[in-house]
Amino acid sequence: MANIRDVAKKAGVSVATVSRYLNNKGYISEDAKRVISAAIEELNYRPSLVARSLSTKQATFIGLIVPDIVNPFFPELARAIEDVALTYGYTVVLCNSDEKVEKEIHYLNTLQQKYVAGFIVAASHSEADHYTNLDIPIVAIDRRIHPSIPIVATDNREGARVGTEHLLANGCQHILCLRGPSGLGPADDRFLGFKDAVKGKEIETQVVECPFHFEASEMIARTVLQQGSIDGIFASSDVLAAGAMKAAYSLGIGVPDQLQIVGYDGTMLASQLTPSLTTVAQDLYKIGALAARMLIKLIEGQELTEREIQIPAELLIRETTRSEAL
């Protein structure tokens, strides 16, 4: 990929002259403009928007792309990112992709043209080259994009194992796993953790794939609960657990006496439900804050001491499981 020095050499001018041309700043002769323009076109040169915007003091925006702003997991992350960014003089632009690749790509391309300094992304199912081809700092949260892109996330597999083992310790013998969308990294890892916990145990399990949406989880859980003798549910998010709780209530199934439920994420929703939800809690504020600091270091040209940060999850026992193991 051509750089500014290649353009200067091709045009027969100094790098400073090319920089003045790109930033429309300072005097440049008409002849110099013509040869620089021709060199840029011939070399297919794409100037670094981060470098240009920094030189004009305009790179103060950070793009935050999340898949579903309705899911309480992401607003809590956004709050932490915004707090840290503001401390360093950056403003966060929040974009909701609705799990749609085309919207994600649109935001990436549009914000890059608006002098955004970098991106923090909880990616959907888009191809990694949409990100690796960008000449701009990127940090992933929750969902891995590519080995070359730094990430902050929780150990989802271990957290799910701990959550499922809590159901087993409380005597559950017929456990439903609401596993989240197949192919989505965190959901897949949590499913692996569930399988780790139940492997070799003399219990019955049922696994159902479910999008991270309240209405879908309520419908799916109601259908399963009507068909069998489920006495425990491990849900791959608090939203899925909330849907399962509503389904149980509509069927007259008592929680936790007849049905115990464990969620995942540790959002504020979990403590606000009645009964309050036992959940595998992620430190959402810490994840967001670390991601923001990591990105700002990249924007400012600093080396990262860690490019992958994995934060332990913690089981918070509340009212949807029994307080003592049977």
C-alpha cells in the first residue's frame, strides 16, 4: 500500500508539500497540485484519515458499534467507554448495527470519512477483512474479530461452566440450555462451558438455539416447558433468562421451587427482576473502561502491553436458584 513518501517521490515534491495538499493548508503551486493529484491517482493512495485529522485537531471522535442497543449489556458497556473517553478528550459516537452486516460496514465507512480516531466494536457476523483492511485503530469487545485486533472480553466458557454447575449442585436433573445464536463467539463459548459442566453427569439436558431477544426466549422457553419436566435453565444472557422467567410465570411454574434459572451477563436487569436473577456476572464497566484505554493508546501511537485481556466472571446467587445446595 502506497504511503505519503511514495506520493512525494512520484510527484517530485517534498513530503511537506504533499501534506499541505492533503490538508488544504498553506500555499501550493498549481503545477504541484496537478502532479500530486496525478501521483495519488496512479498509486491509488488512500491518506490515513487518522493522521490527517490529528494534524488538523479534529480526531476527537471514537466510533462505538454495538449489535443491539436494546440489550442492556451494551448500554452498560457504552457508559464505561464514554466515561473514559471523555476523560481523555474524546467523544463517543454510538452506532447500532441491529446484527446486520451491511449496517456495520456502513458505519465503518461513514465514520472513517468523518475523521473518527478509532473504533470500539462488538462485531456481528461480518468478515474480518472489513476491519483488517481499515487504516485506523480498532479494539474488539466481547466478540473476537481477528487475531490481529486487540480484544477485551470475559472467559465465557469458564463462566458458563460455573453457572451450570450451580444448577447441578442445587439438584437439577432436567436442564434446558438456551444457548444463544450459533456461530456467535460468546454464545458458542458459553455453550461449551455448559457442556463441560454436564459431561458425564447422569442428568437429562436439552439445548435450544435462541436469539438474544426477550420475546423469542419467552416463546421458546414456554414451548419447551410445556413439553417436559425441565427443572433448571441455563440461559446464555440475562435477557434470555428474563424471557424464560416470564414463560414460567405464564404457565404457573414456581421459580425457584419448581424451576431454577441462571442467566449470564450481570446487567442491572438481573437485580431488578422479581424474583431477582441468579447470574454469571461480567464486570461490564471494567470491560468498557479497559477497551477505551486500549483504543486511546493505539490512537496516540503507544504500544500495548496486552493485546488480549480476559476478565473472570463471577456467579451472583440471587432468588431464581435455591440458596443452599440440596
